[in-house]
Amino acid sequence: MNAIAWASDPSSGLIPIQPAVSLNWTDENAILRITLRGDLSIEDVTRLDSHVYEALAAEPRCKAVIFDVQNAGRVSPHLMQLRMKRGYPRNHRLEYICIAGEHRLLRLILILTYTSAAASIQFFRDADAAVSFVNKPL
């Protein structure tokens, strides 16, 4: 399945980009949950960047993006030199970028990459806490 198929069809469920990265639309609030597992290369993050960009551009209902970095492993030492080439579309419904887990290098990379996309960046120990936070009643 390509990025457009899952971006336009949140009910399609879990979409593996490759073994280290998967994306999943959750519940009626259209939360994009991204799980990073194992070791990540520059190619992994570049591919992830493209998929997230397409998803945010194609899904106006997206309220939050949750990056689950709890099971991420080593990160390529060259990753800090990588600069994403485009800004993210300002989606007026997108309220949060949530980062779940304690992987400090990945947290920094995600902050630098996705800061322009949402109103705020939140940090959590696990992804379930992030989902609960996003779904809290106003």
C-alpha cells in the first residue's frame, strides 16, 4: 500500500513502511500514530518524513501525530546532519505532536523536524498516555 492509500483511508490500519517504522491511524479523531522500532538510518527518517508530510497534507481531520520511540534502537550518527527540505503544511486541526519514550536523540530530531507542524509538542513516557492526553475532553 502506498502513502496516498493510507493517508486517504485512515481505517486501513497498520501500514509498515519497512521493519523499523510503521504508521497507524487511530480512533475517530484521526490520530496518526508512528512507531519506530530497532535501529534507524538516514533513509528510514527521510522516508518517514515523506510519509508524514503526505499524511498531514491529505488528512484534514488529523488532530495529533504521536511518535512512539520507546522501542527505537541506535540512530545513524549522520542523522543530525540531515535537514528536512520542506516545512510542514499548517493543518489548523492539528493540535499536537506527541513524542512517547525516552530516546533523547530521536526526541531532539523529531522536535527539530516537526516543530512547525503543530500548535505544541508534548512528551510522554508511553504512547498510551499520549493517546489518552489527545482524547481528553475539552
